Amino acid sequence: MTALLFLIPVALFMGLMGLAAFLWSLRSGQFDDPQGAAERILHDEDHPL
């Protein structure tokens, strides 16, 4: 039971850190070009050796 007193705050802290990292990535522009990634798969870039 005493382990839960330690693990619950640690889990909450790690969850908040993950949320903060996700929000930081949104604000820093990591997801600004969704159309470019969708079109990039259509281009054939295989070059023979």
C-alpha cells in the first residue's frame, strides 16, 4: 500500500511531462506540414545501383 503512495504521484508527474512535451511540439511547429508527408509517399525515389 505504501508503494502506491509513491507510484501514483510519479505516474501523474510522468503523464504531465508527456502532455507538456506534446504541447511543446505542437507550438514549435512539428506538425505544420501534413500535406507534404501525404504527397511525399507518391514520389518514386528508387534509384538503381
